[in-house]
Amino acid sequence: MITVEDYEQAAKSLAKALVIREKYARLAYHRFPRTTAQYLGHWRADAAPLEEGLPDFHPPPLPQEDPYCLDDAPRNLGFLVRMQGGILYVYDNTKMLECQEPHSLPYPDLETYTVDMSHILALITHGPTKTYCHRRLNFLESKFSLHEMLNEMAEFKELKSNPHRDFYNVRKVDTHIHAAACMNQKHLLRFIKHTYQTEPDRTVAEKWGRKITLRQVFDSLHMDPYDLTVDSLDVHAGRQTFHRFDKFNSKYNPVGASELRDLYLKTENYLGGEYFARMVKEVAQELEESKYQYSEPRLSIYGCSPEEWSNLARWFIQHKVYSPNMRWIIQVPRIYDIFRSKKLLPSFGKMLENIFLPLFEATINPQDHRELHLFLRYVTGFDSVDDESKHSDHMFSDKSPSPDVWTSEQNPPYSYYLYYMYANIMVLNNLRRERGLSTFLFRPHCGESGSITHLVSAFLTADNISHGLLLKKSPVLQYLYYLAQIPIAMSPLSNNSLFLEYSKNPLREFLHKGLHVSLSTDDPMQFHYTKEALMEEYAIAAQVWKLSTCDLCEIARNSVLQSGLSHQEKQKFLGQNYYKEGPEGNDIRKTNVAQIRMAFRYETLCNELSFLSDAMKSEEITALTK
Amino acid sequence: MITVEDYEQAAKSLAKALVIREKYARLAYHRFPRTTAQYLGHWRADAAPLEEGLPDFHPPPLPQEDPYCLDDAPRNLGFLVRMQGGILYVYDNTKMLECQEPHSLPYPDLETYTVDMSHILALITHGPTKTYCHRRLNFLESKFSLHEMLNEMAEFKELKSNPHRDFYNVRKVDTHIHAAACMNQKHLLRFIKHTYQTEPDRTVAEKWGRKITLRQVFDSLHMDPYDLTVDSLDVHAGRQTFHRFDKFNSKYNPVGASELRDLYLKTENYLGGEYFARMVKEVAQELEESKYQYSEPRLSIYGCSPEEWSNLARWFIQHKVYSPNMRWIIQVPRIYDIFRSKKLLPSFGKMLENIFLPLFEATINPQDHRELHLFLRYVTGFDSVDDESKHSDHMFSDKSPSPDVWTSEQNPPYSYYLYYMYANIMVLNNLRRERGLSTFLFRPHCGESGSITHLVSAFLTADNISHGLLLKKSPVLQYLYYLAQIPIAMSPLSNNSLFLEYSKNPLREFLHKGLHVSLSTDDPMQFHYTKEALMEEYAIAAQVWKLSTCDLCEIARNSVLQSGLSHQEKQKFLGQNYYKEGPEGNDIRKTNVAQIRMAFRYETLCNELSFLSDAMKSEEITALTK
């Protein structure tokens, strides 16, 4: 039997978990909802204005400005950077380095982290807390059903009388998409045929010192591009990829040939990634024409060499890849084991250094890293990617070997990757904030498959996540993600091909309960059929789940909030006060979300949070009367 | 218990039903599969070549030809036409008319029809036959599963090695779409705004002798088109239309205003239907650009006045609505009761006369009806439309009042409408065939809702049907539709908004069993979100049901076969021998359907048919040995 005391205890533990997340969020300039902070008693009227807590993204250059201008790099601070235990420390000068006194920035503390982590881990298996969360979630779902029955027509009436704005002209951001698969299969096919028609004799590769023309590439594959079809291209995920992430990954090779992947879908190759850049720019062109669609494509940094960043920045600037409708995310594949076994890396620490040191250097001395400094204006976050279902034997704790001594061929576990990514991003963000530079969000893939403990790691370290399917299986985590309003970029069509049938996808249920979900495409090349992948995603969700216009516009609004678009753009797309929570943050003339819906969401969240603050107060009262 | 004799009896009854359908099909120049005819013993080697049994559609004009040329009308035959008992009879001259000797054409015989009808009606409720069909259908489904497990990879390999052809460049026909809803909601919205911007002061209507400008129309509705959105337009079907066909019909009124429907979506109004024509042409333009998509929009003839046909033909020619990617179908709404109650019609017979007499006159004397004669080149069939779930008290039999004495305000039942439509089309087709003119197919809406007996009427009278959902509920009819390979144009997104949730739609199951299904949009304005409604339909089916490329291309091939495209076009789109059944009729280079799939379908059908012919033979043997 579950007692009132049990429930009070559950509420207190949940509040503690939220306080923990809040701490990690503040440290890294991640977002935490003020409403939740208020109920946790962590907000005072004299606190800094709301805007200041927002992450810092560069506004896009003005129409008259050159987006590739390398002139305005700030001066060199002359700081030194050294990696210790997988984390980069900043020193003001050699003297400080010698006496090991780093520059005053918050540095993470692994011991505290593992204690915090174990609190959440204990919570998600604690019986009474599970029951408590399960009941609250059921309540949230029923409450939305009731809201729908009562207010559906009133919501639609609000939207009908809202001039000029409808689902088609509200802004939508594709919050999770991989650049190497951002074009659809037909587009890639057309592009390959076009290059072959227009420049068959161009040298496109070099092998063992021999220059190879495009014609020779296709000749060696025994293939005439005229005959090529989307079937022979074979990049689309079919029934064969379900629960086979390995097969899925090989779908990135057109016609199963890694030569073509290198030539068409990579930023580093003989052509300096020209073909890939041209295709990405065609996709950007379509977004700009659609006017209301934005996208946040992921580009890879592998951490195999310290040159990767400057190469990527050069690719970006040389091919003029900037688009006002795109903002970039850097994805880091969790494939240390592959590099280690090929002897490309001595330790996991080196990988982290390759990923982060160039960023610290470009932040400290932008004048010597002008291209990277410029490119980082358009990068707004980091993603961590790979097959989550791969099991790891290692259990991350404060006894785990630190990255500089992680030299085995074994891959570190998910939580280890996430901690060290977060820790370095956090230090970097604080350093950049100090200089008045933009900060980054950590937005890992999480909860697509594998262990639900991944969602615990992300609860502490991530601003927002992609997928989150496994929240379905943990009521405690699902409820915590709700209370902390952690944004989740969901891609039901991708899941449908890989991990979960469309009809079983929890998106609709999450949306109804009030979780902060958006819709994203993941990989249009592999999953979508039409020219407009994001619209296909919305259309199918709308059709299969019979979503209302208000539902669709709420998802679109979430996607803009969740994105790395700048404060200025969000004000333009969502309204002046978009950063305020509840109905006052909504401008229906821009979002087409009914105020009735916004009020319902806000009151519902406040009601849930009030249980937590009541439980905390009763503890204080108990303490006083004792 | 069911005995072997029961089964034999069932097989024989099914064979008889097929023989009946074959008879009706031949009379009307409808299609009946030769394979089925062969197994029924109705085909001899010395029969006419296969091509001659095909329906006759005009090939599209050559690029150098004028599609609106009125010159080549054949001479006047001078025949006379009179309606008797709801059917038009043709007489060679006044003398023949006086002695009541009609021109030698097959005329339908109501008594035979009702006997045939009652055979099928008895069959669908006959226990052993139901069991037999149920088992055969289960077998067909399991057999396909097995085929899929065994041959899926082989099919895909065939497609991968098929040069130049993939799902994107196989021809697809939207086999069921209403012209008044053929644009999507965003398109209609854009068009309305555009007209208001460019010609606000144009006179667009006349009311009580007063001319009304476009601005005045919107003023009287208290509406500024700039503020108009898809929400306020409110033509999209939402959750409110499920099982509410009445609400759905009102969605044809933009902003709920019938004035706007008249102005923008009608062929007859003050502007001569100019706005509607312009929108239809924009849709046609998009199809032509897509190159591989065709559509068969429905235009209405109500039968309220004999002028409707000439007005429609004039609209078509005056606004130059012809497109090589469109072929037209005439829909006749089953709303005699509404016209009768408004005293617009004296009897049901008059309605039939208004619908068919102009066609007979234009066929007999094209020179005096040049416009209609020309328009009919591009018309390939008739549809019968309305809410099937409306119940009728009347039971059609040979005792029913004939159309000329059907003067009550009661609407005739579905089967009555179908019989008289079929009968007149049949006579008309025979007359036109005699003159070497094109014939028409009867392609009614059937089995969307209401009584399953509708499917019995269509089994006799229709070349193919739209919807067919209710075949789900009658194993006997489903099996008969399979054996006779009656094409079914299915619109799962339409059903999802009106009658049946997407996941419960039987399309996938029908496809697997081998029924001749195609995909169609019905009403893009009400149901679809993206610019490419037909692709949206295919994409959602592919995603939700995980259809393979071979499945999709099989559906696309079916859609071309089912359509009113001419023999020449079908040869171009499907292959020289498209009209042959089985793998020899398939040209994979054009259809991208694997020969393995074609062979499976053909062998499976032959196997099912062989049971029927065995049963018939055993009857002969029994007869001989007795």
C-alpha cells in the first residue's frame, strides 16, 4: 500500500532531481523553465531579468552585411589551455599554469556529478515514486482529453478569427536533421546524374597518386549514371532496416559504394567537399523559398585529428554554405573504439582534445583562427550520435579511468561520453560568455534505443534531446522531463523505419500530456518520399493521429523555442515576449496557437509543480514543529 | 459441417456470378479479364484479338493538333431518340418510331437484371459460399505473406537492376478526384487572395439585377481577404467530419459562404466559371510539370436542365481547360429528391433524360453539337456520387415504378440509380461504337458506407468503383471482386476523415490478396496538407503500411490500367502488351514492377480460377455419368 508519506517523499525526491538539473543547466547556460524554478523556491523577484538567462546565439547578419566577413575577430587574450583528466583548463598565463591555478571559471567535479547521478538513478526505480509519477502522467493525459472535449471548438474559433496566420505560415524548425542526409533520395539522384552530364572528365579523386575522373569513378563501379534509379541508389530505409542500425548506417553509401559517399556526402575530399556543399545549398535554397521553414543540420567532427575544425570552417566559407534558414549543429559520433583499433588515436582523452581544444583556441585567440571564429557564429550546439542499442560493459563512476588513461580498445559507455562532452562545453560556454561570444547547447541523441539510463545522463547534461522514445518506459523520467519542460525533437518516420512502428510512437501521447515535443525529419534521404520532408512529417502526424491545427501549431512553436535561432529571430517569429512562460509568452498573431491552449498548459504545469512545493513546505513545517 | 458437395456448389455459384458479370461487361464495353473468361470456358482460340475487347478512348491530340478544333464532326445520322421507362431508345426514322421498332442495339431487360441481381444477393448470404470465400481469402493473404518472405529480396534485386525506372518516374493516375476540390486548401486561399488583389472592382455576380464587384462580395461577408487563412477558409475536413458526411459537404463552402463556392468552384456563374477554370488549369500545369502524374477529375452534371451539357462543354472550350495530364469523368449526384422537392423536376425520368438525351443527340448529330462532341473526346466515364449511408425505404425490383412515373419526392435507392445509369450508358456506348466514337466507363462511388448490397449492384453494372471499403464485410463479394479483378480506386486519407481510421483501412490487405487496387486522393482541398496530394497519399501508405517499392509500383501500374487513358498512352506508359494478363503484359522497364510479383499474381489467380472450372467440369461429368 502506498501512504501519504510515500507520496510526500516522492514529491520531495522529484523536487530534488529538478534542483539538480537546474544547477547543471545554469552552469552551462542551458535553459531551465522559470516557472519550475519559482515553485522550487529558487527564484526571487529581484533576480536578473528573464532575457539574461537565455542562451546566447548570434543573430544572423543583416542583408547588407557579408556573412563571410573575417574582420571583426576580437583580440588575443593570451590564455593557455591544458587538458587534465579529459577536461580543458584555461590559465591566464604560464605562471598560473605552473602553479596550477586555472582562470576563474566553473569547472565540473566528477564526484558531485556521480552523486547527483546516483540520486536520479535511485529515483527511477523507487516504487512509490514510480507509482506517483505514473498516476500524475495518467492524470495529465485524462485532463488533456477533457480539455479537448470541452475546448476544441473554442480553440478552433480562436484560430479562425486570427487574421493572416495559419499552419502554413507559422515558422517551423527541423530540429534534428543530419546534413549528409538532408536532401531526399530523388534530389541526390538528380544531383549525381547532373554532375555526370556536365563534368564527366573532371578529376574528382586521387588514388595511389593517380588522378581519377568522374567517368572513371562510375566506370570502376560498372555503372552508367543515366540508368541509376532510387532503387539502385539504395539509400532509402526499408523494412530491412527495422532494428538493424548497422544496415541503416550502410544506407549512407549510394549504390553501396563508399566512393560515392566520399565524393558526394563528405566535406573533406579531393574536391574540398564541393559537391556536398552544392547539394546542401540547394536544400537551403528550397527552405528560403518556402520562407517559413528552418533547419538545424548536423555536421560531423570526429575528434580523429585537430585539423578537422579548420577544414570544416574552410569548407563552410569557401563554398559559401551560409543560409539564413539554417543554423548548424556539430555531431560527434561515439566511435572512439573504431579509431583506437585502427591506431588513429592513443586515448579517449586525445579524442576529446581534438574536439574541444581548437574551440578554446579560437575563443581565446580569434585573430589567429578567423575562419573557425566566423564559422562558430553559425554553430549553435553539439550533438552526440550513434547506435544507442550497442551495449557497453563498463559502468561509469568516479572510479572509472579518466579519459587520458582510457587507452583500451573498448568504447566508453554513453554516460561517459555525455559527461565529458557536457563538461567541456560548460567550461567553453563560460569562457565564451566572459568574452561576449555565443554559447553552445548540448543536444544529444538520447532514448532512441538502448538503456533508459541514457535519459538520466541527458537529464543532467543536455539542454534538449533528440528522440526520447524510451521515456515511454520510465514514468519517473517522463514526469521529470515534463516538469523540467526538456525539449524533445521527435522523428516518428525515422523511428518507424528503425525502432518503433508509427502507430506505437509516443509523440501524440507526449504532446497531450504537455511534454515539450517538436517534429523533425532526422534523415530525409533515408525516410521521406516527397520534396518537402518536414511537411511530410507534419502531414503524416496530422493524418494518422488526427492532430488539430492548434496541435500542429503548438508543435511548430515548440520547434522554434527549442532551436538555436537567435533571440531576435524568436521575437520576430513567436512574438516580443516569447521567452515568458504561459499565455503571456504567446502571440497568437505569430504562432497561431490558441490562448486557451496556452492557459491550459500553464495552469496544468503550475498545478503539478504546486504538489512539489507543498511537499517541500510540509517538510519545513515538520522541521519547525520538531 | 461443410461437405465437399457444399464447396462444389459454392464454386459453381461463384462461377455463375462471374458469368453474369461478364455478360453485363461485354454489353457495355466494360472490361472483364480474359484469364477469368478462359477458366469459365467462355473463351475460344479463334475469338477476336484481345485489343478489340478494350474500351475505346480517344488518344490525346498530337502536339501539332489543336485540342479545341471543332471541324471534324461526323455527319448527322438523322436518328430519333425517345425515352421509355427511363431508357433512351434510338429509332432510324419516324416510321420506325411509329411502329416502335428501335435501331438494332442491345437494350437492357429489367426482368433479367432483377433475376441476375437476386442470384448474387442470395449468394452473399449463403453459408457454405461465405465459408468457402472466407477460406480462400485467408489463403490468399497467407500465400502473399509467404511470397513476401521468400521473394522480397529477389523482387528488390530485380528492381535495382532495372535501369532508369523507379517509383518516382513510373506513371501514376489519380483515379478518383473531384474537380471542385482538386486544388489544396492553400492553393485555393492563394487564388482567392490573388483575385482580390488584382481585380477587386471586377463585376463577378449579379443579384436582383444589381451588379456586384469582388470587393462588394467580400464586404458583404465582412471579410478582408488579406486576413483570410486556411483556418478561416475552413474547407479542410477535421475530426468534426468523421461519420458526418453532411458536415463534410458543407466544407465545400469557403468560409462557410455559398457565394464563394459559386464564384470560385462552379462552372456556371456570372463569370462563366472563369475562376474555377483558372484554378483547374493551375493544377493541370503542376501535373504536366511533374510529368509522371495524371488525374481524372470529376465534373458535375445534375440532370436538372438539358442545358447543362452544352454549358459545361462551352466552359471547357472557352477557358481552354484541356490538359494532356487530365482525363474527365462526369459525376451525377444522387439528389433527385432535392430537385423534386424544389419542383425543378417532374419525375426521375426527366432527370435521366436531361443527363443522357444530350449525349445521344451529340452522338447522332455531332455537327449540330460540335462543342459537346469535342468535349466528349476528353470524357471517359461516369461516376455516381453522394452519401451512401443515407437509407432508402424503397427496395428496387421489377415491380418498382419506372422512372417516368417516379414522381414522388422520395429519392430512388442506390441500386435504382445504378441500373438506370448503366442501362443508358450501355445503349449509348453501343451507338457510339457503331459510329466509331469513344465509349464511356461507368465508375460509381461504391462501398464507402451504407449497405453492402451497393457492391452487388456495382458488381453487375460498373467497370470499376471508388472506395470499396465495405468489401471488408462481405467475403463473398470480396472474393468475387478479386476473381473478376474489378479495379478499386481507394482513398484512405479521405476515409480517415470520414468513415474509417487509417490503420483500419483494408487497402493493404486487399493489395496483398491481389485485388486490383489503386490509390487516389478524392478531395485534396479537404484532406491533404502538401502541394503534391497524390504523392502524399502514396507516401503515407508507404510509411504506415511499410509498403515496398514493388508494392507501390504495382499500385501505380494498377492506376494506369484502371484509368481512362487511351490504348496508345497505356502502351507508352506500361509497355506494348499491357493489355495481356500475367507477366507477359508487364514491361518492367516502364512499370518497375518485378516479374516475380507479376508471375505470383498470375499463378495465384489461375489457381483460384481452376477450382471454379474443376467444379464446373465435375458437374458435366456428373451429368454424363448419370
